[in-house]
Amino acid sequence: MIDTPHQLRNHLSKAEARKLLAVEPFSRRVISFYRYVILSDPKQLRDELFAEWVKLGILGRIYVAKEGINAQMSVPEPNFEAFQKLLYKCTAFHGVPFKVGVEQEDDAFWKLTIKVKRQIVADGLQPGDYDVTNVGAHLSAREFNDMLKRPETVVVDMRNNYESVIGHFEGAICPPAYTFKEELPLVKEALKGQEDKEVLLYCTGGIRCEKASSYLKHHGFQNVYQLHGGIIDYKHQIQREGLPSQFKGKNFVFDNRLGERITDDVLAKCYQCDSTCDDYTNCENVECNLLFIQCAACKETFAGCCGVECQAIAELPETEQLKLRKGKVLPKNAEAFKKKVAVTC
């Protein structure tokens, strides 16, 4: 029997959760996994997973939908085997492979969030626009590197451009999209007339490439390939095999770290002073919360905010800040900062 609905959510504040994380006597393993599989009752599965995982001290962000599961999570090392057994007991997820984070940091997540979504990756497509069972061939890191050397090969970054601006494969097409939904038609248009070429796709962990490859194949692209396990597994493979990294810079991750370093190359610039930098931050004005690149000097000058307006608000007492939160509006700096993101790699 699972817990009551009242118990099936996080009840700690961020500050309280961070205090508990700071004194944990064990390390954590940061992993991600996904699987496209038909789930008959995502809501029931969500509640069952939450009830089981919260007892194991698991933190993370997980989406479940009728089309499958997409998870990024932090698992206590002492409970990892128990977690794996529980997950694999579910027929739909038996044997699903894990991608282990490049940097194993204990504070990657501070709470457990499991949400039921219409799709595990929002794409704006109709069922007839793709067939996820007909996807591109998966390539190992070595195979991907080898194919990158071919002059007629086209490589495409299937992530958002705020991800690709801090790290990407050399020579990749990086569409100017802020969502996967926006990106798919842009990629199809960018590749128009190249349907006979070998197209290499890559993303963070592989999940977006599954749909993107099936979408392109549905639209006449015959030679579509995808990086197995995404950038996360690419890093592990090149380390194990002593291969050169054709990916430069940081891999953007959707947790508190906002990036895992793959190579020492720094490809981006601070949005406020244009100095070389690839560190993302969220504006300290809670109502703004804008994601942007900020160097250490500007972080100190603006107290972690995107500008002086937000800095003035963030420095107010909490009671005064609450009075100003009448509804979320687009931060003033958002559009200006978007223009600083490179539209091509």
C-alpha cells in the first residue's frame, strides 16, 4: 500500500533540505535514464515510484507519461542496489541502462519531484509525424568520432541553444531554438536538400535524439545516426578508451550544477561584461529566476542578479519581496540576454 496523497510530495523547504544534505554520512550517485514504453496508468505509477523512492532517500526530477519515463536523479550509494532492484521489478523498465553523471556531486538535487506529463519530451508533434520504433542507428563514442571525420557527414546538436552555447561538437549545426518543440522543424529546414547525407545527432543523454531521428527518417532522411548515451556516456567512453574528445566545453545539465565540464575549453561569455565564462546561474530575484551566464566578478557586483533592478528587489526583506510578486512577468533582461547566445556553433 502506498502513502496518502498528502505524503506523496516534498514537504521541506530548499534551505531545510540543503542542511540535511550537508550532514549526510554517505555519498550519492547522480544518474539519468529514459525509456519509451507504453504505460497504461502514469498517475498510479508516479505515486508508486514516489512512495518507494522517498523511503530510499532518492532526490531528482522525473517525468512519466503514457509514452514512457525520463529521469534525472541522485541516489544514496548505500541504497543504489535496492533502487535498481525495485526499478527492474517493473516489467516496463527491466534492464533500462543508466547514464552516470560526469561529476558526482552530492547536491545535484535537493528534493524528489515526479510529475505526470503528456509527453516525456515535449515535441509538438502529432502521432503520425514520427514512429519512435524506427530510430537512427546508435553509435559508440569511437564510431561517432570516426564518422565526424567524413567530409560529407552533417552533425546536429539536438539540444536548446542555451545548452549548446557552453559546449558542443566541433562543426555542429546548433539551431537557434529554446525548446525541443521549436528545434525539430528548424533542423528539418536546415538539412533540406541533404536527405542523402549521413546525419549525426547528439544530445545530453540520448532521449531527444530518439524522437529527432525517427522524425527525420519519417521525412525522408535515410542515413540517420545518434550518439549512444548522449554526451554523458560519450565522456565515460572516451576516458575508458583513451580517445580524444571532439566535444568541447561543458555539457549543460538540468540540476543545481547547470553544467558538467567535458574539456577545459571555455566557449561562451558572461552576459553582463562579455568576459570569457561558461558558468550559468539563476537570478537571485526569485520572481525573475532568469537563467544566464555570469562570471565571478559580475556575480559579486550584482549579487547573483541579472541586473540592478533585480538586485534591488533581491536585497529587500522577504516580506517586501512578497508584496511585489503579483504575477510572473518576463524579466527585462531576458530578450537582451537571448541575443547573446550564439545561433551557430
